[in-house]
Amino acid sequence: DTWITADRDHCWHPFTRQGEWEKTDPLVLVGGSGVWLTDSKGRKYIDGNASIWTNIHGHGHPVISQAIKDQLDQVAHTSYLGFANPRASELAERLCGFFPDSGLERVFYSDDGSTAVECAVKMAIQYRLQTGEPDRTEFIAFDQCYHGDTMGAASLGGVGAFFERFRKFGFPVQHVRDLDELLAVSPEQIGRTAAVVIEPLVQGVNQIRPWPEGMLRAIRHWCDQHGVHLILDEVMTGFGRTGSMFACQREEVVPDFLCLAKGLTGGYLPLAATLVQAEIYQGFLGGAEKAFYYGHSYTANQLGCAAALANLDLFEQEQTLELLPEKVDLLGRLLNELAERSDLVIEIRQCGLVAGGELRAPDGSAFPVTDRVGETVCLLARDHGLLTRAILDTVVVLPPLSITADEIRHLCAALEAAINDWSH
Ligand code: PMP
């Protein structure tokens, strides 16, 4: 397979243990339709992780494809530095329309989840510098959180592998474990804090861990009391994942900054948006020295914005949110039944169509990390027609929202077969 040879010779994949590829060649994915992906040998798999938590309405959707093609016939990309474009304007209006009369009415475009968070963090700092609070430029984030791997986003991150070696170069961040620890932060620390940053309702990269109900509302309240901004990272939870269009709507919380990416284009093109409160935007007006110097070559890419508009249209046309509760219930029920039948201990954690099953030995103890049980189960799942991903020993299930009941059954059956293959 020449693609594999070229891959081995020239490609450097994210997060791989370089030099260990020889044992398992990466699958070469060449086609996709709905929740199904096809590899270069013609085998089909359910896409259990919606690419990488991006594909909302599945692959090859004719409406999104057509929207991209139509835009391509007009123009693919133009500069956003001093130029506007129709799709970006329409999209900004639609995104703000989800938060009427809330002040969340400015959209800053960037490229992906990391840069959506990166710009929120830099805006939060620069805002304080420009409004007479130059000492209020630190952040509070949560243990084991993940917000991306650019420098500012990684500074917030609590997952050591991504950031520990760069920490001394990073932005100042204090990590807290939970709401109680946030409420106990010292007045001195509060006085230095520009913003609290959190993945609302559920942490993704931290092996799918839902937060207690009401926590987000309590954080919003705490931020209001102390003049601290709230940055919500909805890069994973945005666009229906947790049951409502955005996770913050579940607790009727409006953030000061809302970071969106992944599902924004339905998973078709890289694009991100950071929604910002009007009052914060005001702090950047008044001349060159107040401007926000952050803008990339592909900011507000027209193809990406066209895909994002089609993605939003599909929520209405296909009643994506209306059909979701039944799918969420079915997935939860099947995963819990699977866990009950299994010889292993499997803890199911779920929030909407975000689910994880943590595998442990029959006596309940964790497997040694070096055994890579989660990863091995995911490799075995391929033989049963499922592509998925494990974070440590938590197998992650985050399919496209367009998945049908039958496909959910197939996905759970394949996962169970893989777990049985491993344990027998
Ligand atoms: N924030 C969260 C909550 C994420 O899950 C991710 C990606 N897994 C990111 C930020 C970073 O997004 P990207 O990989 O698109 O830069």
C-alpha cells in the first residue's frame, strides 16, 4: 500500500508514539457516507467518534456538500482584514441569534478549537489592560481540562502531557478541582483573575466526566459577584452534543466569551468562532493601540462559513435536536446493559450524545497504563465494524447526531464484541 509507505516515510501524526507505527499501520480512510466510513480496502465502519468530535450530520451530506460547491463557484477565500464576506456576516448573525438580548453579539472568527480559546484568553487579558485593571490578567481553570494546544489554550490545560514541559513559558493559571475549590479561592487570587474557563456540563478529553448539575449556574453567579469573566469552551459540547444547541443553554447561563469550533461546520472544514459580549468589544474601540492584533490567513474562510450555515439549516430540516432525546436514552440504556453483562467493570459516563465507558479489571482496579487496554479494545472493534478512540482506558462514544437507532445498536454490539474479544 503506497499510501502507508509514504505515511511511514514522511508523515508525523499528532499524539503518536513515533517509532511504534510498525505494529499497527494507520487505517487509510477514503470515503464516508452518513455515519459510515470506508477504508482503502473497501471495509466499512461506523464512525463512533464523529471524525474527531466534529461531524454533526454525518459524512457526505448532500446539503453541506452542495453549500460548499455553490460557494466554491463564487469564491473560495478572501481576506478578512478590512474586508467582509456575505457568508461570514450571515453566520455571525445566526450565531448571535441563539442568544437574543444577552449582550453576546460580537463574533470573532479563527481556525479551530485551540485558536478560538486562544483568542478569548488574549482578549480577556488585553481587555483588563485597556480598562485600568492591568494586574487582573490570570486565569482559573479546572484540573484535567483540555482547551487546545496553542500556547494560551495549553496554559489552561490540566492534562500534563500537553503542557507540563512548557509550563514556565505559559500564561498564569490556577487550577481548581471543583466548584468548592473555586468558591474557596483567596481574595488575592480573585483580584488577579481575569476569567474562569471551563468546558460546560462535561469534560471531554478528561475521559468524559460530566459536572454536577447546577455547577455552571453557580460559577456564573460567582463570576458576577467578583467581576470575573466567564469563558465557556463549547468546542466539543456545541451544536447539539449535550441535547440543546449549546450546553450553556441547559443551565440558562450566558458567558462573556463562548468558544465554538469542531461541529461549527458540521465537521467539513476548519473554522472557529468566539462569541463575545458587546461590553467587552467596546474595550477594544478607540484607535490602533486598542486594536486586537490577532488574525490569521484563513480567518472567516468563505467555504467554511457556507458549510456552517448549511450545518445550522440541517438542524431545522432534519429536526436534529427534536430527535436527539430518544437516541441519547437508547445509547445510555444499551451501554449500561453492556456494562452489566461484561466480565470487566465498566463505568458508563454520559451527557447527551457524549459517552464514555471506563474499563477496569473484574475486581474494579484500574489496568496498568502500559497494558493499553482501552487502545487495544478500540483496535479490536475495527474487526466488528466500529472506529472509536480510547482516552486511557475510557472508550469514547461520540457519534454523529444523525446516527439512527439501528446504527446505535450496531455500534454498541460492535463495542461489546470487542470487549469480549479482549477479555476471552
Ligand atoms: N477545547 C475542547 C473542549 C476540545 O475538546 C478541543 C479538541 N479536542 C479543543 C478545545 C481544541 O480544538 P482543536 O483540536 O480544534 O484545536
